Amino acid sequence: MRLQVTAQPCEDKCRNTLNYYNSFIRSPVLVQYYHQSCLTRCYHAARAQASCGVQRRHQFRVIGGTDSQECEFPWVVGVLVSRFWCGGAILDRRHILTAAHCFKDSATSRVFSARDVTVTVGSSKVYLQKRLAVQAVNLHPQHTSHINDYDVAVLTLQQELIFSDCIAPLCLPPPGSSPFDADFCVAAGWGITVYSETATPPQILQKVVLPLVPQHLCLKVYAAKYINNLKLCAGNLRNGGVDTCRGDSGGPLMCRVQNRYYSYGIVSFGSICGAPNRPGIYTNVVNPEILNFVHEALRY
């Protein structure tokens, strides 16, 4: 499977926007200004995606995982929401992909604001990370908490990231592609590594290779209301032992194709971390309703 990164969908939107402005704005100069601004955003987004998903230093709630090398996955970030810990992935210089449920207080249903959120970047080690403020939190408007449909959010940072070996973007999957065609898929996060209420999170980013579970098998494990085309399942279905867990929510399920990693999933929820017949459930990023939301959020 050969995947290509392209800015064409964004450019098509700019063309449609141009036609829309032409319908009621009489000043050609003003219309052209709006169009050029849109194309500039496309250019920067395309540049970020052209260099996305490539490991510069290493080629190659996590249960059964191992320590990652320093900056092995330079797009994986921490997302601190009030006193709760989640994960996320860099998409470009201003935007972080994560899970919507991280921003809803389970006790009160309150949605946390941007001032409650901090993003940490730049190292696999928690104590070496740089903390960044968030300007906006964009949750999918159809997110449904009790079944976690549409469990996706995009954060906008207050300041642009400076890309380096330790800060880099992850690719979004091309429309119509499939993670089942990838070489393998990996989850990474700072979530707990032992399923226990008293477990403490690791200080070094954990990584684990996760086999994907076909949808029809996942439906046999979980009720049909929880599993649909908005979700992916991953984990060792028969033996367990590898999984994401508390604190990994929002982090990427990244699949490698032609030495480039793509964000095919977002850690969403599960049952008992690492248990047999209890695979983890991930937001299916390549689903058109999810992917279109993300692309639209990247425009702002």
C-alpha cells in the first residue's frame, strides 16, 4: 500500500471558500486576500504533513510495554487536564490530537476550559518536558460520553512549536486507507503499567506493539452499542497482557507504513486493562466523520 501526503482536500476547500466569498463580497482585493490566507494555511499544513511520522533518532496506560528511547516518538505529548493525565499527538505546529472524554468531568459532566489544560512536549521523560498553554479545546460536537462515540478532540496551542528531533508531527491517515494494511501498530503513553487502583504512572514513555482485532471479533466481546465504525479494537485477544490503561487516554495508536507512522487510532476506553478477551477500544481516525472533523479543526 502506497500512501501519499497531500494538501489537495484543503486546497479544494479554499477554492470553495473563494466561490462563496465571490457570491457576496464585491471587492476582488478582499476576496483574494481571504483566498491567499487559506492557501497559506494549506501550505504550512502540507509542509508539516510532508515531514510527519518519521523517526529521526530510532527506527524500529501501557500494559506489557517497555521504556521507549529518548524522543523515539517525538509526536507523543502529555495532556494535563486539571489533575487528570491524558496523552495526545502533535499534528502540526499548533494542533494536538487527543480524546474528547479527557475534557469532561465524569462526576459533574463539566467540560474543562483551555485554561485547565497544559500540554507537555519535548522528551520521553516526564521531568524533562516543556509545558505549554492551550488556547482552545475543540471537542467533536457529537461526542457521547456513556458509549464514547466520536471520542476525538483537537487542541490549539497558544504558541507555535519549534520542530526538532524531539518535537515532530504525526501523520493523519489518508482517506480510505486501513490500519490492517500497516506493518504493525504501536501505542505509547505515560499511563499506569499495572492494573491497580494504587498504581503510579511511569516517568518514561512506555511503548507496546498491539495486534489489531477485527471488528466482528470485537463485537463478540463487547455489546454492539459500544462497537461500530467509529471504533477500532486492539490487543492480544486470546492471551491479553498488552494494552493501554488509565492515563493513556487520548494518546495515539500509530501504525507504520513505509517507515512512516500514521495516527489510525486514539486511546478511548476498555474493560480490564490487559485482560484476555478484553481488547482496548480506540477512536477510528480514518472514519470519514472523525477525519473530516480533524481536518476542519486544523484550519483554526
